[in-house]
Amino acid sequence: MISSGGPSVTLGAMSQAQVTITRRGLERVRGGHLWVYRSDVRDAEGVEGGSVVRLRDERGRSAGRALYSSRSEIALRLLTTRDEAIDREWWRARLRAAAARRAGLEKDAGAYRLVYSEGDLLPSLIVDRYGDVLVVQTLSQGTDALKGLFTELLVEEFAPRAIVERNDVRVRGLEGLPLQTGVLHGEEPGELEVSQHGVRFRVAPLGGQKTGAFLDQRENHLAARRYAKGRALDCFTFNGGFALSIAGVCESVAGLDISSEAVAASRRNAELNGAANVQFREANVFDALHELEQAGERFDTIVLDPPAFAKNRASVPAAARGYKEINLRALKMLRPGGHLVTCTCSYHMTEPLFLEVVAAAASDAHRRVQLVERRVQAQDHPVLLGVPETLYLKCVVARALE
Ligand SMILES: C[S@@+](CC[C@H](N)C(=O)[O-])C[C@H]1O[C@@H](n2cnc3c(N)ncnc32)[C@H](O)[C@@H]1O
């Protein structure tokens, strides 16, 4: 356990090591990206994975400071283009700046992303806030080596009751890091309650998917409430995020998820909110949409929020077929004037491609469909221009005309 007054974590990893990058690598970071690939590393001899390094161009001029990984194809993650010391106070200032950008969010959101890695110029570090509990992910050798320091700083800056790590994410494998979860500070927090725009949710930061909830959809839950009405269907509901957010403006909502754990959590959340018009059911959405359509069911509002179908570029065509199938079936069941809220959290499924898929689904469903809103992930997951990978969630609101 690390207390605010306790011994400081050493900054031994912050050596004077130097890494030389190619002209192409330099152009990439000058163009706004924060990553330098291994193929653009000219010389990193003897540099320890996880170190903070000085970047040099091929003429020996300083190009800033970065985190070095000895395993990942992303060899360097830029911290700054300046020639400045990356010490404890540097990290504190970056954490404070990220927190300051979220000032005032607590009044609507009991849970939000306090630090969004590259989007907050803190590459490969994620910190989610669930009330007085913080959940940390260190996704590269560099941030993992500094986990103790981040824990100390987070305690000093935000005085959380507990800090846990949810480092059970596959990308850590690319860095040669183990998958692990555990308590970094305080006691194991167990399940806690958060309120998101007036809807109450039970969250288990050390259990459940992601860091306990899909915080990136928070603003889209609220947006869906502006359009939802009548009979609604929330596909891939997880803990009932969309379903419970729209329950108050709908006659009835049916929520579907393949995970029995998610369905049980959704039911508990419905009870917590006294939402008697919401029913959750364990089902494979692909089968359920087919059955509902065959049975002639009709809805005024349908939400589609599947897991990422395209995990890499090669799987985009297969993913597009999956997205088309669910969108086609949903559009067939929408009443005229009804709304479809359709999402993709695949980075590789770009917005233009996703709109093409929805348009093709509308055409096959013989429906005229208006594009009402194009949305992205919540603002506490900021998109950094120049780093396209920071924009992964797309949410399209569409209206079926006739
Ligand atoms: C992106 S999450 C949904 C997040 C949720 N809509 C929210 O706003 O919090 C995707 C969910 O889809 C579920 N899922 C994955 N494949 C499924 C399938 N074939 N049928 C139904 N649910 C599925 C997962 O269990 C997970 O809860």
C-alpha cells in the first residue's frame, strides 16, 4: 500500500537513455501523432523497455521525450516534443490538467474517464473514476513501470478511497506484460453505486467488462433519450445503460444481452431505478432479431450497440456483414417515424464506412432513412487530432420515414 506520506517510488526508469528515430518517424510525430513504430527506430541499443527516453533525430537533434517499449510494434509513445525533464511534477501536472478538463462533470456523472491515454497526452494510461474509487490501466511497458508513481500521485491529488488496476486487457500481451487485476491502494472496493444523468447503476470495478461500465456511451445514453418513444428494443444492453436511460420516455423497453451476468446486473439496475416497464432477457441478438422479425414485431426505438466486430483491418469485410445484418433487421422492424440508434466501437470501422453499411441495410430493408445525428464517444474520452486511433466509437441516430 502506498500512502501520500509514504516513501516515493523511484523514478529510476527515467534514465538519460537516448533513442534515435528516422526522418519518417520524426515526420510522424511532427504531424501530430504520438507513436513511433519500431521500423522507425534507428538506434535503441541497450535501452531498457519501460524507460523514459530522450528522442533524437538522425542528426542528433532533440525531438522530445517518450516512453520506450522493447516488445511492442509501437516502440515509442511521445510524451513531449520539448527537451524537458519528465519527473514526478511533470506527471502530476499532466494528471491535474486532465482532471481540470473534466471540472464540473460530477454533477451529471458519478462515473467518468479521468484520464484517456493518448487523448489526454498521457499515452497508454487510463484512469476511470467511479465515485471515490479509481480504476487504472497501464497499457505499455512505460506506464506499467510507473504504476507505483501514478498510484502515489492519484492518492495525493484525488484522495480516493481505493485504487484498483484492471490490467486484464489483451493489448498488454503485445507489450509482454502479464494480465492482472488487484488493489493498488485502500481496501477492495466491492460493488458501488453511481448515478449517470439521473439513472442509478451498480458497478463492480474489479468485475464486469471494461473497467466496470461502458463510460464511453454515457452521453449517447442521454442523446437516445431525446429521440426514444413508444415500444423500444435495446440490443447488446450490458448493464442496461441505454434501456434504463430511455425507460422514462418509453411505454416499454426490452433489453437483450448474451451474457447471463449482464442480464442479472441489468435486472438489479432496473429494480434500483423502479423501472417497471423494462424487461431484460438473455439472448443472442442475431437470433433474437430474426425471431422478432419473423413474429412481425414492431418497435418505435431500436438501439444497437454490439461489441467491436472488427478487431483489425483484415476483419473489416466480415465485420461489415455483421453490422449490416443487425441494422437491416432492426430497420425492417422500425415503425415509420421511429428511431434507430446504431453504434460501432471498432476503430477500423470508420464513420464513412459505417454510414455506407447502414445505408445498404436501409436499401435492402426498402426503407427511406434520415440521418439525424452523428455522434462519437463521450467528451471524457477526448479525440486527439493527428492520432486517429483515439476516435473509435461512432453512434448514428437515424429516423425511418416510411
Ligand atoms: C459494447 S457492449 C454494450 C454496452 C451497453 N450498450 C452500454 O451502453 O453500456 C456489448 C455487449 O454485447 C454483448 N454481446 C456480445 N455478443 C452478443 C450477441 N451475439 N448477442 C447479444 N449480446 C452480445 C456483450 O455481453 C456486451 O454486454
